[in-house]
Amino acid sequence: MASLREVEHLQIPLPLILSATNSFDENNLIGKGGFGNVYQGHSEQYGTIAVKRLDHRISGQGQHEFMMEIALLSAYKHENLASLVGFCDQDGEKILVYKHESNGSLDKVLQSKDLNWIQRLRICLDAAHGLKYLHDDVGPQHRVLHRL
């Protein structure tokens, strides 16, 4: 696992995140997940971002899991994976900041009735390329394994 020192260049100050999301305004809420709420934000430095704010009541994640996620997400770069911009671990807040994907989350895109089968097949192939990267292309010592 990466130490805080190894990823300190990815730290984003809490005031910048608060400014980008208008203090986590409900109008900027774009999703909810196992980690907590996700907000859209915008900053001069990072552009449009997706901000995942850890909610300790629902996620059960602690410092170890938070740092593990930062270490993994900062190490893997692929066009078919969400890109980690940075993180914030300040004033009791644990926040992950991603590049905002303009098409939204994959699950919502796939629910669209407007997608034809060719578009769905392209999405499946892109997802398969991302999974292949995580499973095979990063080398056996860094491979990410998925299980249910």
C-alpha cells in the first residue's frame, strides 16, 4: 500500500473542493453509492470533477481502505478507467476526486433506451479492454482481481 508521502502530490485542499462543489450543494449531487454521495464540481485547476465524499455511516471504510483506494487508482491509467485527480483527507473529511465523465456513470448510460446494439457492443468492448488492462496488462505483481 502506498504511504501518504507517496501520494501527497495528489492532495487537494478542502477549501478548493468546497468551492468547486459550492459546499456540497444538493444541486451538485450526481449520484449515491456504497462510498457516499458524489457531487459534480468545477475548479480552474482541475476543470469539471466528480467528488466522492466518504460517509462513514454507510461505507464502513477507514483510513486503510481509503489509502488503498488512492494507491490503486493513482497507479492505473487507461482510457477506459475513471481517472483519479486527487484526494482530500482533512478536517475529518475523506474525499476522492475524479475527472468527471461527461456521459455519466456506466450503469446509467446502459439504462438508456436510446442505445442501439452496436453502441452497446462498443461499450462492452471498451469495458472489456479496461478489465483486461487491470487483470493482465499491469503485470502479475499489480494485477487487480475482481470477485463477488
